[in-house]
Amino acid sequence: VPCASRTHARVEFRRDKFVLSDTSTNGTFVQADGEKEVALKREEFILHGNGRICLGHRLSEGGADLVWSVKTYQ
């Protein structure tokens, strides 16, 4: 059963980057397109390209997930 809390994670824009910070007990799982899934436990992840975020459960377990898309402009 997926376990997400009201204050599970946050996304901040810092130094021209979007940073995902896990603030939960159950962890946050992220996967950028073409990369392996990463489990975050009170850690941060720089969102780049496209990918998916799951709160409290692995992507392979199904359930709701969030999708991101970061475009860089020069």
C-alpha cells in the first residue's frame, strides 16, 4: 500500500535547478527517462529532463505517480 504524507516531499528552484527533497519516513522514488530508479530517504535529487516521482512506493508497484519535464533554455 502506498504511503504518502501531507508533507512528503518538496520541489524548490535553486541556482537555476529544480531540486526534489524527500522529507518523509517512507521515501520517495524517482526515475529520470533512460535512467535507473533512485530511492530517496531524506535526500535530494536534481530534476533534469523528463521522469516520474512516486511518493512512498516504487514505480513497479503501480499506483499514482507524478511526471516532470524540465526544459533548459540557453
